Amino acid sequence: MKSLVGSKKKFLVFSAHPDDVDFGCSATVARLTSEGNEVVYCIITNGEKGVHNVRQSKRAMTLMREAEQRTAAKIAGVDEVIFLRQTDGSLENTLALRKMLTRVIREARPDIVLAYDPGNHAFDLFGRFHRDHRITAEAVFDSIYPAAGSLGFFPELAKANIMPHQIEEVWFWGTDKPNLWVDVSKTMDKKIQALRAHESQIKDVKAMEKRMRDRARDAVPTGRQAGKKKRIKYVETFRRLTF
């Protein structure tokens, strides 16, 4: 299989909660890392409200979810996970949040950013349109452009030698308007393994696996296999936006 991006790149993936990245694009991440690319995760909230009927302290739940995400990241080949530890369910697209995200972009200095698509407004699925997902999507977009690449935004960061950085492109996952289909036939098992690491979130492992495989199978575009020796079995889809 041809390398997904040619020359090796650095990717930064933003996720509202622990596990969002694994539901959204971890098969693609596993392919990227297997091809020698570097991937960094940034998890914005603690995800402490995603643990239902568990009587533990906020700190205990936060640590549990962070441990699960680190395990899942390792499975996908990701060594660095940044936790911003914002409160689950209370996220707002504030100047303070955009400064945090801008700082992450400038310090990580990725070539490509992956994030949830801010262009979706269908409100046709409860999980997809969780408020934290929507806020994260817009805040990441606002931090990428124009803040991360401009000295005019957050000059205090530049004074601390955290200099502007211009990325090359963004891959938005969870999109209704894909223009990039990533063949993840060889890494779909890694996605399932990564999701299984989120034990506090997955009640029915078999049902989750069926749902994920069905979704990735259904996303394979009709007619795109003409002339290929082997049919693509699974894909993850993105809306790719370049500068």
C-alpha cells in the first residue's frame, strides 16, 4: 500500500474527551504511525462526566480516563498525549481556551491537524453533536486560523518564545462532506483494540465492534475499487482543508 502522505509528517489530533479520537480516527492514526509519521494527541476535557453510575471522586474518574486514553494511544502508536484537563460538559469557545489551543499548536508545530468537523450542523445524532464536540471543533478552527500563525494573536506567547506556527492542512473527522477517504483495512483491528481500552465507556464490546466495522465498511465509496486487485474493506473519512 502506498504511503498515505508521502514524506513523513507530524500530526496533532484534538479530541474533546478521552475516547473521541478513537471513535473518530484511530484507525487512520494507526496507519500514519505504522508508516513512520509522528502523531500527538491533545485531549481537552477530563471526560469525568462520561462515567455513568460510578461513585468515584472527580479526580479518580479523571485519572481513570487518562489512563485508558494513554493505553489506547499506545495501541495506535502514539507516544505523547497532552491533557488540558478542562471540565467535561462546561466547555466554551473563550479567549482563554483558544490561547491554550494556540499554545499547543505552536509548541507541537504539526504539519497537519486532525479535529472534529466544525461544519456539521445536522443535529441528527446525539453523540456526534454533544456540545463539547461542537465547541471543540470551532475553538480548534479559530485557533488554527488565524491565531496560531500570527504574531498579532497572544503576543505574550511569543514573548515566552512560543512562536507562531503555520500548519499545512486540516483533516476534519465526523464530517458529512468528506473529500478524503483513508483506507484503514489493515489497521481497523487497532482501532477496535484502542476502543476496548476505554473500559469505563464500552458496555457492550461486541456491539461496539460491529457498529465501528459497519460504519467503516459503509463509508467505502461505491465504484472507487475499479482496477484494484484488492477491494478496500474499511475507510475513515475526512474533510480535508488546505491553506
